[in-house]
Amino acid sequence: VLKDEKLRVDALMQASNAAVRSSVEGSEGAIGYIGLGYITGDVKPIKIDGVEPTEKLILSGEYPIARSLYLYLKSDAIKAANDVVDFVLSNEGQKIVREVGYIPLK
């Protein structure tokens, strides 16, 4: 998105998504980069190259700033991890995913 542009010299680095959101909410004209689940209150997602950050356009890859989340585990935790994945992919788990502000997989 920035292409060859550099960040502004007065750009702030924050330690967390919540800190970025708080900083943007408290500063008129501020822009921040946070996870979708942290977009609340007065913080709104923006169009990029005319593309609206809708669920459909994010899932299709048309919205240029999106990322997947990955689950990493130690090999001795595979059984427990499979149980977690099964729950997250269940109807109940996907409902929770949506409720906390993320895009469900199904």
C-alpha cells in the first residue's frame, strides 16, 4: 500500500492493537493498522484503491490488506489442538468468531 513511500517521521509505534486503536480514537486525522477484531467505537476501516473492506472482498482477496491467522503447536499437543480446531470450526465456534469481530471460515 505504501509502495515506495516512507512512514512519516512522526509516526507512532504501539505495542498492541488496543494501543493503536486508542491512539487513533484520540487523535483527529490519525490512521492506524490493527486487526479486524479491534475495530470498534470511532475507529472505522478504510477503502484501499476503491475496495471496501467487506467480508466478501476480504475473503476473496480483493481487499489488499488482509491476513490469515495460523495455529502453531508443539507435536505433543496435536490431540488438544485438534479438539480446539474442531470446536472453532463448529457452528458454535464460528458464531463466537463472528461475535468477537473476526470473519468466520464458514
